[in-house]
Amino acid sequence: MVSLAAPFVIATGVAGISEQLYRYAFNRVNKVPETSKEKQKYADAYYGYVDWLRNQPTQAWHLHEDDAARKLAATYLAADVQTTDTVIISHGYKGNGETMANYAKMFHELGYNVLLPDDRAHGRSSGRYITFGWLDRLDYLDWIQRIIKETGRDTRIVLFGVSMGGATVEMMSGEALPEQVRCIIADCGYSSIDDELVYLLKRNFHLPKYPFLPAVNAINRRKQGFSLTQVSSAEQLKHNRRPIFFIHGEKDIFVPAEMLAANYNATQGPKEKWVVKEATHAESFWIDPETYQQHVKQFLDQYLTYRLPKE
């Protein structure tokens, strides 16, 4: 009797823990969590950028506005001097477009129109579950078309993202992007969500990959319809031929340096990387905003005019 009950108890325990892990990692957020302790010293500067954005003449853009389950929202800020150059900025995990206000100001100062989407299950957008960039990459294809419609066929588009947003633009790179998308900048994006979850399971919860990740994956397949093994920046980058600039903190312990190497080695287009000394996860901008902007501008000056070679 005991021998028959033990596997049931173990299985029930694994199922219960896996459900808790799924809710913790994937359920939508309606409030941006507090930042990590090491970034509290940037709080005043961060809220200064947020205040700046809130005082700009922005527009609210939407996709699928009449469908409550699919509605997506974004904030659009036109450049001070009319231009067709536009950047799409992809936010991090449990953030929203507004949390990228510092990058919005940077690109605004560089003369770009700025689009700040809220991903599924974040901010003002609909959705029950976070997709870690996988389904968001398809939503961003629609945002690209909205920009082309708004600014014209001659528009030049830059894709930029940090953390989950970095992985999102990396995953977009493997899609059939229109010629208006000229280049990509990815700051501390993970190589795959499978590898990232394995890493965080061990680091944060002291749990092994098996049996928990397969159980979480099964839950995700049931709820969202895709396998976590599909969610791979490195695999998508194998199809990329556009210029891409990778930025990564030297002391990043949430997305380790091995993931930067995997992404950098995978991409097939022109590529550059900058490892920022002493920076932890998503801290590269905050350590020295001026130097960060200089690196970004240098890359854009070189590649904004880039056109894919004809096959």
C-alpha cells in the first residue's frame, strides 16, 4: 500500500510545485515589481526619465482594439524634427513600455520617432500569460506595419530591446522582416527560455531541470499552445542577416555570459558586441548613460543605411 502511494505523493508534489512555478513566472502582472537592490541607487534617475516621458506629446496606439482578449497597446513619441527614422523599444520581463523611458529619451535625443509597446500580459495590453517574447515577436511584426503606414515606405526602423526585450528582438530577427527594418540592438537577451528557466530554477529555487521544467512546459503547452523549447533567440538568430549589436553586463548573473556567446555565434549578419565592465543585469545604461548612447550612435551611424545583400 505504501509503495503504491509514494509515487502518487511524489507526482502530486511535482505537479503542485510546477503549477506554482508557472503562476509565478508566467501569469500577467498589473503592477511593475520593484527593481533589484543593486539598482535602487538609480531610482531617482529612473523616475526622472518616467516624468520626462509623461510630459511628452505622446500618442496611444492600439492593435486589435475591438477584441478585449487580443488588444495591444503602445506609446508613440514623434521626433522633434520630422523624420522617417523610428525605433521600436521592447521592454523587459514584468515591465511595460513606460519602464523603458530612459531609452526612449536616448533615442529621442538622437532624432528618432519612438514606439514603446506593452507586451502581452503587461501594462495596458491584454493577455493572461507572459510569452517571454515568443508570441510577442509576431505582435511586433504588426507594430512594424503600423509604423510603415504612419511614416511611409521610406521609413528606416531599428529594433531595440533589453533583457526579455533583447531576446524578443533577437527572436524577431529570424522572421521575414520587411526591408524597412535595418538593424537590431539587443541588450542582455537570453539564448533560450529553456536554458534561462533551467538556470533560474537552480539559482533561485535550488530545483533540478527534471522533472520540473518538463512539467512547466506541459502546463504552457496547454495554456498557450507552444513548447518552451521553441522559444530560442539562438535558433532564430541562425536565420538573421541584419546587423546586430549585442550589449551585455560583465557581472550579469541572471543572463550569464554564455548566453551572449551563444547568440553572438548564431547570427549570420554583421555583428558587434560590447561587454560592459562591472555591469549587472540590465545595468549597462545606468552605469554610464553617455557612453552607452555613444556606442549605440556609433553602431547606428554605421548600419542604419544597411540593406540586405540580394540572394
